[in-house]
Amino acid sequence: MYNIVDLTGRQILITGASSGMGRETAILCSKLGAKVVLVARNEVRLQEAMSNLEGDGHAYYSFDLSKVDEIEDFIKMVVSERGAMDGFVHSAGVGSTRPLKLLKPAALREVMEINYFSFVEIIRCLMKKNAYNEGMSIVGISSISSKQGNQTKTAYCASKSAMDASVRCLAKELADKKVRVNAVNPALIKTEIYQQFLNNSGESEDAKNIMQRQYLGIGEPIDVANMIVYLLSDAAKFITGSCVDIDGGRLSS
């Protein structure tokens, strides 16, 4: 059977790969023939994710992306050990629910470092000689929170909006290198952040309204992974600078 999404022989770096959408994307990439390099903080969960990958040639690295100043040396090490990358998926991220009166610079910086600063820094480091292959595809996991604000979510929404804006800029800047840059913007997906949402706001009227607007229900991580692998593949070779909504209809209601 002909399959337009084929990642055979490609090497994909995935952050936040030990759980949720990152983990699901790593598994799907392996099923489509890719060699996957998993990055996350929790080594035990990384090992568990590795055990679910198909094929061989995979690797994992335990690293804390909040240490933004150490990313350059980390990427140099990964590339020296694994070789050039054909794809990069930034799934690492933290949710944040904090009212303005508690949103001091340190709290804002913590969210931005992982959700946004590390995304741009990894791309910067991957764009060095011998660190990437021509035709590379980069996909950031953003959120419809970049387009829909909500109270107490200032830091999280700002970090995702920053990613979306950077995708449009970087796509144009890196086009001459034959590198594509896109983002996906999920709504509520069954991940740890979704569980945090239920724990904090699940019974509120605002939460009930969100559930009603997302009229296809709550998404699964595989729903996001399917779009990511499409954007990583040559089937999407004419798509760059885009932020693709995966929202169960929420933004249309």
C-alpha cells in the first residue's frame, strides 16, 4: 500500500518525548521508519518510552531544558554522537495557572524558558554546519491558547503566542537552507496538562463552556502526532510558516 507519510531513515529529535504528545509522536515516527532521539528530564519515563519504539537506531538523553545556557553544549554532544538531524519536534512544555498578583518575573521566566526560549535555542544550535540535513522539518507544539486568552493563563498563553510568531519569522529566514518550520495548535488533549485543567477548573462554568465549544470532544495524543508526522514528511514539503489548529472545532464555535 502506498503511504504518503514515510520517514524511513530520517533522524528526528523530539523534546518532551517521555509523555503525552511527544511520546506518542516518537512512537509514531518509529513506526514510519524514523530513528528517534528522545529528550526529557525523567530518565525512567524516557526508558519506558524507548521500550515502545519500533525498529532500531534510537537513543535518549535526560536533559533539563530550563537550563537554556547549557543547550548549545548539549546539542553539540547529541550531534557528535548521533549525526545530523532531519527533523525536530518541540513537545517540551509546562502549563501555568497563576493570577497576575503572583506573576512575578521569575514565574514568567520559568514558563518562557521551557516553552519558548529552549525552542528557539535548539533551532539556533541545529542550524550549524553538519547539525542538520537539507530538507529538515521543524514542528513546535503550540496551543490554541496562543489565540484564545484566559484568566490566570498569561504566562502560558504568552509563551505559545511567542512560538507562533517565531515560526512565521524562522520559516522565512531558514527557507534558503531548505528547512521548513511549522507549529501545531492543539486544544484540549488528554495529557497531564489536561488533567491539571480538570483538577483546577473542571467544575467551573468556564470549563463547561470550553467543553461545549470543543464539539468533537477531547482529543487524544495520537490526533496531534498524526499531524506532526505529516508536517515532518515530504508530503508537506510545500507547507512552512503555518500554525495548524487541532481543536475539535473549538475555534469555529
